[in-house]
Amino acid sequence: MPHNAYVYFCGGVNQAERDRWLNQLLDAQCCVIHHTVSRIRFEQWPQTELDAHGQAFGAKLELRWSPAGNGFDLLVISDEPLAGLDVSLWEQIALERDSEAGTPRIFLWGTHWASLVGAEKAQTANLDGWVQAGIQTELHYPLSASASDGAVQVSTRQYRRQGVPCLTRFVRILAAPEPGQQEVNDGS
């Protein structure tokens, strides 16, 4: 059974206003993906420098930003109404959220060095990242060292309009189960 979703759009905000919304809506459990043409970074919130394009996500919401004219467009996707949000400044988009049963997961980019060269060699050479053909720099995910030898997934939520999927929201980064391990539905 679908649930209501709360999707808000605000266009043309300046950098200070974007940062204020990020600080107001995000908590320390959120993860940030930001990117330029030549790099992509995954970091735990908060961090000091944001790229022009990005998204921050956590259990409660995702906030996406992209440059538009002299400012930024912001999109907030949430499973509940946002307290303190002046809705007169935001366009609200009516969508439905899929139930949490069978929450889809997608794989993120990269293979960890330990899987490519072996755990001992990776540790000796201080290789602690993921590499992906076509991405010029090593990728790093905000995972504990114990999770760094497997693949990386992100749990997602699907949002629909009149039954048609139109948005996917990231919820949290997870270590993927090793081959042969049973996948557990973590309810995210």
C-alpha cells in the first residue's frame, strides 16, 4: 500500500541559503555525495566544502542541489512533512512512496583494492579505497574499516506518481553481503 511522500522544490536560492537549508535539515547520520566533472566524493555530513552538484541523504530525507543561473535549485524528498519549512517559498509535488517491504538497493561504483590485490597486499600498500574504470580518482565511502573489503550498496526508496516510478531517494550506504551470505532487509 503506497504512503504519502513529501517532495518540495525551491529554485534560485543563493549559496548561503542552500547551506542554511542543509544545516537545518541534515543531521550527523547523513551522507553527502557531491561531484564535479572530474571527481565524485562520498562523505559524512557535515563537511567544509561542497561542490556545485550534490545530494545529502539520511533515514528521513534527501536534499539535492544543482546550479541554476546565479544560484541553486533545491529538491527535498521526505517521508514526512518538514517542520519549520515555509511552504509558501517551496513548490510541493504530490507523490506516493512505496511500502518499506522489499526496499530496493543499488550497487555504488567501484571495487575495493582488497578484492583486487588481496587484503594483505592492500593493507601493506595502504590501499583503502574503491576504484572504478572511468573515474579518475579513488572513491571513499563513509563505512567502517571492517566493511571496506566488500562491495558497497545504498538502500533506496521509490516514489511514484499515478503508479509510475519518478524518483528514487537514497537512504543510507551499506556494505553489501559477501557472495553466499543472505541479504537482510534492514527496514531502511
